[in-house]
Amino acid sequence: MRETIHTRAMTAADWPAVEGIYAEGIATGNATFQDRAPSWAEFDSGKIPDLRLVATDAKGELIGWVAAPQTSSRPVYRGVIEHSVYVAEAARGSGVGHLLLADFVTASEAAGVWMIQSAIFPENLASLALHAAHGFREVGIRERIGRMSFGPWAGQWRDNIFVERRSDVAGTT
């Protein structure tokens, strides 16, 4: 897979493709409560620059991305992030998510991150399996944490499974 799929740092020039993949995830109804992709300015201001990666295929087409903000501005939570990983519809099931998440974990540990967390809809079985394969554990279920505002799910309350992966970079494990 590494021979045909590569990861690299995300740039502003990647935004149209990243936004398109984000929109595909939103359309599934099982990726996020967001009803639209943010603008580049919103995305850029909210994500840690060194922890934004994209995956490209052998033709150089962008087929996935991963990024994360800090979970809090409070110093006590420095080193705790909540990430999102999205794979283009046409590339799902091909290992892109595994490559992105593996490289993201490596980059986050190099940056001193000791906990990566995420909230995943219970119906998103592929994401739950992906995260479990990379050492994430289920911490709990946040029941009726948010109400969908779009599509056939509009008005429905949804649960999230909260997952985390702890690293020993700060001697915390």
C-alpha cells in the first residue's frame, strides 16, 4: 500500500479536495454533526498545523485527510487532541484510513501529544474498527449528545462512542 498511497502535510492548496471529502463524509450522516464543511479560514484556524495530513494515491489525487484541534486552551490539557479522519468515498476500504491514522499517531507523538480522542457514531462501524486496530479504546457512550440538523436524520438525537488512545510520550501510561 505504501508504494501507491502516500501521506504528507496538508496545505491550503489541498483545501478544495479536503472540503470535497469532508462533504462526502457529512452526506453519510455517520461522520459528524456538522451540516456543511467549514471554510478554509475556519478549518485552518481551528486545527494544529503540524497535525494535518493528507493521503494521495499513485496519480497524486487526494483521497483522505486527518486533522486535530487542541481539546482545550488550558495548559493542563496540553497534549490532548481530538482528531477527525476522512477517506474519499471511492477509496474507502482500501487501507487509506489505516495509513493516515498510523502516520498521524506517529506525528502526534513526535509533537508531544499523549492522548488522542474522538467521538464516533455507533453506526460508523468502519471507523470504530479502524480506531480499535490502532490502539484506541472505547471509554464510554455519550447518549443523545447532539441532534442532527440535516438530511433524513434531521431532528434525531444521536449517540457518540468516545474513544481514546494514550501514548507514553509524557510518561502517562
